[in-house]
Amino acid sequence: CYYAIDEVGDVWAWGNNNSKEVGNNDTTDAKLPVRLQGVTNSALAGKVVTHIQCCNGEAGNTGKTWALTTEGKVYVWGYVEDEGHYTGKYQTNNNDLGLPVELSNASTGYNSVVNGTAQKAVAIWVSGGRYNNIWIQTDGGGTPSQPKIYCYGRVNGGQQGSGVTSTPPTASAEGTAFGAELKFRDYGDQVNNTTTNTRPNEIVGFQWATDVQENIGPGRIVKIVTNAYASNTDATIFALDEFGQVYTWGYNHGYTLAPFSEGDDLLDGAATEGFHQAATPCWSLPEPMADIGFTGYQAPTQNGFIFIGKSGTCYVGGYNGWSQAADEEVSFNGLEPIWTSTGGKP
């Protein structure tokens, strides 16, 4: 399906509609654009949309779409499975959503009152694939403004970043698949880490907690990227904050930028499972980063990523079976510079 936002914030949709991804409560393919604000009983009626995110799985009938409005709310429609875990809207069945609906637990999550003012959603990021995640950035509510990230979707392998690693019960909309807050983690004193996962002085908590700010210091998140696509059931996630610091969570598949998170096995984020459950700082960055992204969307075990430093240097990391570094075909950890811009920053 295809989407467009016009100059007044109306959403137009057309194309494949097998899973009701057009959003007009129909399953007939739309050969002409449909204005969703004009659809009968649509929750978008009278709303101004500023951003659209969508994703699909391994087949053409698994499309889901999210809309962010100026009121600071997020709406979703389209394909449903597992009681809505991958849409962010809990339901007791797997009926596709034919009309936009607001995400579950908004009033206690991304629209909750903070410092006397209700938060508004200001940005959304969605991972690709059938078993996806949704991350929502807020404006932080009242003064002081402390923007937060709320996580929906797949929890296996720590992919939410909320400190949860296994699928929650499907019997309740309060499950962690529906709006948990992002956590940060530093894994404590590295020299004292043990094979029993004992980590002295470890810090784990929400972004604006005093101990997290004093020991990790994450700023406002400005970008989240993943390598999830098609029917992949695990993924690596990177987040970039306003200071140029990068954080990672989810599966690392042996290619990690947080190699000191576990003293007993440098490639593992939790015991022998190879994942991080919360946003973990990539301490060894050569410089603050201006942009981040993935370069290879093949098998999950072939993570390739590319970062642009604030100096203009381009760095690559991860799997290099397809000569990502342009000089050798090997797998590698960390980051490797491949060129520096001399005529202007990329």
C-alpha cells in the first residue's frame, strides 16, 4: 500500500488492501487514493497527521501502518496477529484493523502526565518485518522537559529495550508488549564481571533516573535504526542521542559495539544468549556520531552497519562477507574507518 500526507495533514492511501492496510475498513484494493480523514467512523477525522510509518513482512498481506498527529497521539491500522503485539493495539482476537485506532495504554505511557503536563508523542520509529517493534519519543511533558521513549512490539531477545526478554502473557493489555518505557544499562564494574552474571555497581533504569544520568548520561534520542526485515524474529537495534552517543540492544549475532558488557564472554550481552535487554552504551566510539544506519539486510547473522562521525569520517562495522569495508572480506567487531570527507561532511 502507498501513503501520502498533503499540506493540511490529511492522509491519502491506495494500493493493496488484503489486510485492510488502506485504512478505509475495506479489503478491496484501492486503485485511486482514499482520504482517510473522510472515511466514516475513522479516528483520524479532524486530526492533522505529521508523519506516517509502515512495515511489511515476508508476504504482501502483512502490512501495518502508524500515523502521528499534532495532538501527540499515535494511531495504527492493518494486519493483526498475536493479539496485536506487533501493532501496539491489544485485542482479544486477530481481526485486522480496518480503521485507525489509538495504541493501547497511551494515557499511562506516552500520553501520561509528567511534571504536571500530559506528554505528547513527537516521533515514531518502526522496525521492519512481520514481527516488528514500535518506539515512540515524547516531548517530556512539563518542566523540566525530559523526553522519554516508549516501546511496543516484540520482546524476545530484548528487542524492545525495556529489560524484558520473553513473550508476555497475551491475556492482558497491560503486558510489556504494549507500551513499556526504554531502560538503560551500563553492566557495572567490568573487571569484576563473572560467569554467574554478577555485576558489581551495575546501573539499570529509566533514562532520567538520577543514577542513570550520573553514570550513563543519555540525552534525547534522535534516531533509532534496526536491521529487522521480512520474517526475521530477532534484530539488532541502535539508537543515537543528541550528544552523538550510540546505544545498542537486541541480538548482536557476534558483531557488537558494546564488547565489555559481559566479562565472561565478550560477544554476549546476557549469559550465553548474545543479546542486550536494555539500551547499552557503545563506549568505544572513536568520536561522537552524526548519523547511523545498517548497510546489509540479509540474514540476521550478517549485520553490517555504517556510522558517520561528526568529523565527516565514515565508519563501518559488523559482517564483511560482501566487502563492506572495501579492503577485505572478513568479519569484524567494533568500527573501522573507510574514508574521510575532504570536500564537505557526508
